[in-house]
Amino acid sequence: MGGLKTYLLGICASLALAGAAFALPASPIERVKVFATCAGRLSALEQYQWMFDGPASERTARRIAAFDDILAALLPYAADTGLPDRQALIWRVAAKTPQAGLMQDARFATDPRRAGLAAKAAEAALTACDGLLLGV
């Protein structure tokens, strides 16, 4: 898939998940997917911040810990309804990798249009997760 198509797909996926910030799915498995996805995105942000903004990475680490706590609470219920053992980790990594790529392109892409699209997609993906936690 071409680079621009990948970014547009990422934007669409991020916007689709944005609704999850306001209404969580009823299924325990789908809830785990939402929180694991956000934990993965935040992990990418934290690693990016280690390079450019150390204090921000510490705040992000606290947010990741909150998502991890919620995941730990949800996993037994999701496992009871058929969630495979490593699926949450798979979702987390599957979200982290494209988020890291978007942030890298936003910062280092030589094409301003590509950098702008990447920045918007990265921000939209993180914004979709912001409403899931209070006070972190």
C-alpha cells in the first residue's frame, strides 16, 4: 500500500475509534481491544517523547500505567468470553507501530503535506484515547 494511502487509512481508523472515547463497547473483548489499542499508541508517544521531551514522557508513562491497570481488570472477563491469551498484546503492538511511524513522519518527512497529514493522523489517534481516562 502506498504511503499516502496508509496515512489516509490511519486517519479513517482513528476517526472510527474516536467514538469509542464516548461510548465503550458492551463486549469485554471489544473493551480490551480499545484499551490495548490506546496503550499501544501511548507507548509509541512515550518513546517519541524520550527523544524530544523527557518530562512529557513521564506524564505519558502515568497514562500508560492507568491503561494497563484497566486492562488487567478487564482481561479476566474477556478471557471468560473467549479472548485468546496474547490477543491484547497483539492489539497493543498493532497500534504502536503505525502510531510511531506517523509521529516519525510528522517530525522528519521532507514533504510538508505528508508531514501535516501524519501529524493530524497521529493527533487524532491520541485524541480518541484521551476521553477514556479522567485526571491522568
